[in-house]
Amino acid sequence: MAIRKLNPYLNFNGTADKAIKLYEKRARRKTERIMRFGDIAEMKIAPEHKDRVIHAALFIGEGVVMVSDTMPDQPVPTEGNTHVILDFDTPADMTRSSTPSLSAE
């Protein structure tokens, strides 16, 4: 299985901007690709929520920390706000890894 890297994906309830600023300061990096709910024309969102982060990426070395806010009516519990994204070399590697195996490769 050729997993290239693990990428955490953090979800927040409207406080993603604060988290991004903290991570930028601590990692001494600048967040790239910040997209906000208000940037999506087709998305019908109340004006007070237009600045919520729909997706952001903070690159640290070979890895990336991805950050977003949840929809205003779908809060995420703070103890369940992290996902791990697996980055594979090829689709075949991804398919092989989705089949549980007890043997070592």
C-alpha cells in the first residue's frame, strides 16, 4: 500500500478563521486556497454566514492541514471534528487498501 501522506481535515462551528490564524502563526506558514461560503454563487447562505470557511489548506512540508466550517445548521461536536485523509499514489493502491487484510504486505 503506497500511502504518500496523511492529511488531517479539521471542522469547526464558525471558528475556522481563528484556527487558521493560530496554525499559521505556530507553523510560520500562510494558508493557501481559502474559499468561503459566500464565494459559491449557487449556495444560498444567510449574509451573517457568508464568511465561514468552506475549505482552506495550510501546507506544512509535504503535508497539508485542511480546515473548514460546518454548515450553520449542522454543528459538529468538538470531539469529532477531525478526519484523516489518505493520499495514495494511484487509484489501484487506494482500491487495495480498502480491502481489509490480516497479512503484511
